[in-house]
Amino acid sequence: MIISFKSVEHTLGNNHFYYDFQTDNSITGIFGPSGAGKTTLLNLLSGVDTPQKGKITLDFKVLVDITNKSVTEGKNRNIGYVFQDNYLFPHMNIKRNLIYSKPYIKKRKNYISFEDVVSLLDIIHLLHKKPRELSGGERQRVAIGRALLSQPALLLLDEPFSNVDCSKRKQIISYLLRINHHFKIPMVIVSHHLEDILKLTRKIIVVENGRTTLAGDIFNIIKNGEKPELIRPKKFQNTFLVTFNRYNKIENTYHFSFDNNQELQVSDHSRLLNEYLISGTKVQLSLRPIDIGLSLHKHAGISVQNQLRGIIKKIIYNNEGIFCVVDCGFELFVEISLGIIQNMNLSEKQEVFCLIKANDFDVVHVFDFIESDGYTDKISDKHYEAIQFAVKHKK
């Protein structure tokens, strides 16, 4: 889906906003500090607000063209919006909150069913409860479910991680990836937590002081020196897709492979992994630059399980530190020091090995089932019957 803001200007009180960008990714992250204008951008896209100048298009369909005095009402844009504060109806139980918009939606080919939403978001046990009885993460999932049941062509999420703790952020990220792959719904996600955005996508829009300053692949942005401060040792994430091969029960490790046949071992510490994974299952992993070591040679007899061969493509110097971009068949950002560069005599185009401990990986998401046309999540017949029973009996 192509989203385009062309010279869009908007004023709220003493604040002036200017947006000019285009993105065409399945998931796009909007990143910037608090008060930068991220939420205002979503409000203009959804139709909550109307700009004073500019043009907004969605898949070349004109939503706003101030010059031609053309504005599509928000209710006709087919955009789902999950607000930061959820806005669940406190007097309704969760089932009624979820189906609030259902009577107004006609079924179509890609219809999103109530049963699918309840299953994918794991909220079957919440249907009879009121919003006040739910945790922040549970309320967030219900709000996402309600937006999905409006059958949107695009889903907007404003700070979906702000009301949940760190452990629950991982859960929300995995749910969002499930939704994106199962329903094929593009998303725009606002957050001031860059590490969370990068677990979902590398395509970002940077908003600062009320303006969009950059848009594109964050790796390319940083490599081009346009925004070096985006890469921070503990806030940046390398994210990549691997294929599950086998489970080693003796060592409690999972063995994966990349497209270039290099292998990887990951320790058994994630609730998303289990020994019954099917060979060929795709798994998304993330890794901090600070957790990768470099060597000029491959070593035998050491405790570090992973030694990935790569070529240094670029060495980046900035105020946050020094980083190598290593091409291992996919790009890894590695944090190093000036002393390491000097002692190892590192330079661009040099062959190195990335040393990574098996327990340093973060498992972002497991794509449960393999189909001929891609990866998706399916509901078992038994699970579906349980959902139908719950829907019928929990009023």
C-alpha cells in the first residue's frame, strides 16, 4: 500500500506541522520524540483532522487535496485506528466492545471474522469481562481486535507499547506480525521506542519538531550518514528471518539456517519456541549490535556457538559509538571500539566472523504454518469449536 503526503501543512494552536513523504511498505514505523507530531500525522491520515494545505493519497486514491477542495470523510477512508488510550466502552463487556462496528459491515471476499480475531489475539477468555478487569496489554489486544472487525484496508496504531511493560511488548509485537501476515493488512505504527519498531519493520518515517525529516529503510539511512544518531547500542535491533531445521534436546538449542545456508543456534529460552516446531517453519529473530563480537578467523573449541562469515561493508563513526556493517548474506550492525579497529586492523571489504552466543537472540515471532503461497496462522477445528461455544454462551 502506497501512502503519500505531499506538502501537507497543519496548524494546531501555536504548533505548525509539515509532512512530505511516501512509503509503500507492508508495515511502516513512525519514529520520533514525544511531542514531535507523530500522532498528528495519524490523525490527518485517518481523517480525524483536516490539514490547511497539501495532498494525501492512499494507493493513489485522493483522500485530501486542499487545492481542489477535495476531502474524503474519515468514515469513508476504510482505515482502522487504534488510539493510544484504547477508548474501550467501559460499560460493555469485551465481546460487545469487539462487535460494536460489526452490524455496519457487509461481508466481502477478505472478510475478517470474529472467530479469527478472537483466536489470533488470544482473547477468548476475556469475552465476558469488562475493560476495567483487563491488564494494559489485554486492553490493547481488544482495541486492536475491534479495529480489525471494522474490516480496514489499513491499520493505524498510536503508541501500542506505551501502556504495557517490557515483557508484554514482545507479545504485542508478535500479535501484530500475526495480524499482518494472516489478514494481509498494512500497518502504520507510531512509537518513540525505536527498538520495538525495528522488530516489526526497517521502513521508518522520522518526525522531528513537527516535520517529517526522513523516510526509508533505516539501514540505508544510517549507512548514508543521514541520521547517525538513530543507531544506539541498546536501542537498535538487527532483525532477520531464519528457517527452522531441528531441535537438539541434549543441548536445548534450536538450529536455524539462512538463505545462504549459514547455520545458527538459538538457546531454548523463548516461550515462542518449542521442540515440536515443524522443520521449515520461518522464525523472526532480533539481535543487538552490542551482543555481537568480531574475529578475523573461525575458532574451534570455544563456547560461542555461532560464527557467521561476513564482509565489512562500512564502518560508521558517530557520537553514540563506532559500528561495522557486516554482510553475512544479510546485513548486521555490530558495535565496536576504536581500540578494536586498531588492534584487529579492521577495514572495509575485509572478511570477518561474527561471534554470537546462542542465548543473545530475541525470538520476535514464529510463523506457525507453511502453505504453498506463504506463511500464515490457522485455527484448528477444536480451537474453532471452543471459540464458537464461548461466543454463544458468554453474553
